[in-house]
Amino acid sequence: MKQFDVYGLGNALVDMEFEVEDGFLDLMRIEKGVMTLVEEEQQHQLLTHLDAFEGEKTSGGSAANTLIAVAAMGGSSYYSCKVADDDLGHFYLQDLKAAGVETNMNGTHADGVTGKCLVMVTPDAERTMHTFLGISSDLSVNELNKEHIAASKYCYMEGYLVTSPSAKEANIEARKTAEAHGVKTAFTFSDPSIVEFFGDALTETIGDGIDLLFCNEGEALTYTEKDHIDDAIEVIKTFSKNFAITLGANGAVAYDGNTLYEIAATPTTAIDTNGAGDNFAGAFLYGITHGMSYEDAGNLASQTASQVVSQFGPRLKLAEYQAIISSFNT
């Protein structure tokens, strides 16, 4: 029996989320709807302007949100990351521990600055992110726990890591370790900007192929250089045995290696799309590691993501995750 359902690695970022108007993004000359990497001073200047808005602070990073969802639903997860010996670093680890996720950062901190992600949510529920990676950009193979990778059902890798040479190598080494021990590999493209500007690095991370890919429709089309999702799917089948592709208001598709399932969208009024894809992946991974078919896992993921976007913040309360699971077990 495996010790962990999902082992993951990714950026450890303290998410600071704000509700803003489109005019604010225009005024700040910020590209809407994507993640932009910035230096600390640029982020600090933006933060001074955001002081006028009420914000919330949580431990985050794409893979972290996914692993937190796995744990909240009753699964087991482990997260390899890197934070600094500062107030935000201590906050991050306390928040991660409270969410039930084990980590390599067992009371050890390095000199530096913990990364922050400023998440700006506009009235149309779109999320725009300005990210300063801080010490997380130094994530490397040194943060990997290969024994725990071998003791997991899935090894989950975050596309955002390809922006850092050392972190990209950590992704690749984690994949190779998983393959050597018969552990299934899962990978998320993370963001349209990652696919657009780091496509070669994503391909390098994928190597000879992976077991499970998560992406949205736009990322799938951009990476495969196709104009229609059906054509993109045929390309994705050549390097990923299975996949789940979210299609926005049109739901999602999930492929288990034999059958392509159409997953209906769960009706909702979107308030904040931040964390939707992360939680979709987390619920899906929980489902397939707990005996669900790809179709049922897709429906679980759709319902979870729908509830996340219906409220402010990148994830749900523990009781809300457990209520969703209970509704599927009845």
C-alpha cells in the first residue's frame, strides 16, 4: 500500500488576493488573465497601489492548491517546495500543515525572501497574477524526497516550474524517479503564458511521455499548434496516456486511454476563477486514486471547480470539500 496518494512539487507562494476593476489593470498596464513574473521591487510598487483594496492571504502556488484539495477530500499528499526564514515563510508552512499536507520543509528555512503572488480578480471573475518567485526560484533536486516519490501513487509536476532552470531540472528528476519506481506521472501546463513562452521547456519536462496531463482548452491549442480541440486531442494522445482538458463553460473532457468522456459543466455564477484549474486537478486526482472511473472523477472535479469559482479565494473550506465527497458517496 502506498504511503501517499499524490506527491507534488511546485512553487511555494503566499497568495494575496484582491478584487479590482478592469480600469485598475489598464492603469497599471497589466495584461489581464495571465500570470506575469516580476521582480520584487515591481511587485512592491504594485502592492502599494493595492493597499486601497481589501485582500486575503493564503498559502498557495498551483500544485499546493491541488495537493490541499486532495488532502481536504480525505486523501494523502506530500509537497516539495522552498520557503525562506521570514514571516511569510513561517505563515506558509503553518497554513500548509493545517491543511493536512506533509512537506519537505520540516522546520528548516533558508535565507532569502518567500515568494508572493498578487492575484487581482475583476468583476468578470477573471484572475490576473503578478508573481515574485523569491526563494522558490531556487527550488532544485535538493528539495526532492525520492523515497516519498517511490511511495506515492502519482507524482504531480507543475508547469510553472519550467521558468527556473533548477526547478525545471527538479521536475525532470522527479519524473524520472517516478518512472523508475513504477509511479504514475501527472503534469499540468499551469497557465497560457507558460505554454506560449516556455513550450520547449514543457516538452523537455514531458520527455518520452507522461501518464496524465491537465490543461485547459487554450493551453492545449497553443501547445499543439492546432485550431480545434479535436485536433489538439489527437496530438496530446501521442505523449500523454490519459488527460483531462477543461473547456470553460462547456465543461471538460477526460480520456482514460480508451474512452473520451464528455464532462458537463456544473452551473454556477462565477465570482473568482483563481484556483479553479488547481482544484479540478486535485479533485480528479483524489477520484482516480480512490477507485473512481475517469468519468466519475471528471464529474467530481467539475463540481469542485464550480464551487470554487462561485466564491472568493483559491480553495474551499474543509467542510465544503468533505460535503462534495459525501454527495458522491451517497
